[in-house]
Amino acid sequence: MPRRARISPDGFVQHVINRGDHRETIFHTRADFAAFLAFMAAAARRVPMRILAYCIMRNHFHLLLWPYKGIDLSAYMQLLMNLHIQRYLRQHRPSSPGHIYQGRYRNVIVQSGPEVLRVARYVEANPLVAGLVKRADDYKWSSLWRFAERPGRPKLEPDVIERSRAWLQFVHESIGEESTAEIGRRIKKGLPIGDDEWTARVVAAHGLQHATRGPGRPRVYEVLPP
């Protein structure tokens, strides 16, 4: 079965996610988390990338990226994944030989404006929702950690999100909100994240259709052949 074509047009913010194979742990130690963040920074020096938010969990990661050009997303993620996988194979033995991640990373387009802020909040609230911390800014491996950029971490795009006490309150208010749950559903299904009118325009403009699915399988979008 051919791979589903990746959608990365110019000008769009992208939410990117990948998980360990069979949801296995891929970040075992503090050094593993720190190395991944350093690789994000190194990849951004090679392939310029606006990084809006991130959260690295034990068996998956969320990135909110704003490529300068659509093709930059693939180049950046390929470099980041190669750096991480090479280190992982040196440090750990994968549970499934030859497989660290469950597959290729997945990306979904995000509507500009308030939707970007809501997705950033979704990303940074992950450890809070998972019950790992009582305050989202206490989680060390996200872009919200104590509101500060630190050495060895990727530089955040400064003009999109102003992290402050008001932002922290906004993140904490995400728990239980239906809009946040909807973002999670769209990410799982690979759907563009935005209002209905915008989503319909994106689907039409980029030749997308609902993929055929069996009972219980999530709806996804595929690129129509030319």
C-alpha cells in the first residue's frame, strides 16, 4: 500500500507528532530528553524553523512548527529524526528490532490566529492532563518550563506566544475544555485544525478527500492523485 502523501503547503503552522513503536518508551533518561531538545536546536540551525511550542513525553512528542517554506518541514524533521534515532541506537536497544517509532511522523495544518494559540496550549498542557505535574510550567521537557529558554534548548519564535502568568492560567484552563478535546481528536485523525469554513477551504484547495476506512477506524484525509 503506497504511503499517504504529506501535506505541507507554504505559510501554514504545523502540529507534528510521533510515538514509540507500540507506544513503547523512547525517552528513558534525563539525558535522552535533553539530547532531543539539543537536536531540535541543531536541526533549526541547519534548516531554519520557527518553533512555537513543544512537549517531549516518555513515549511521544508534540511539536508546533511554522516552516518558512512548506518543504522545510520535511527537511527539518528528517534531520531531527536521524539525529535522534542514531543516538537512540547507540544508547538503547529497541524492543522491536529496527523499529523505534510507530511509523513516520504525522503532521496536521493549523489555522492561523487563535487556533495556533489553542494548539500551543494543547501541546504544553500534555503533562498536566497526564497527571505528571500539578503545574504545567513544572514539567521540564516542554516549552513552558518556567517561562524561560535555557542553553541547549531550541529557540522559540518570540512574536507568536507571550508566555506569562496569564498564559499559564490559559494553559491550566484547558483541562476538560471541549475545544481542547476536539484538537486531540483532530490530531489523532490527521485532520486540519481550524473552524469548519477554513477546514473546508483547505480540503478543497489541497485536493484532499476522506480516505476509505473500515468500521471503527479513524477518518483521515488523503491527497487525491493528479
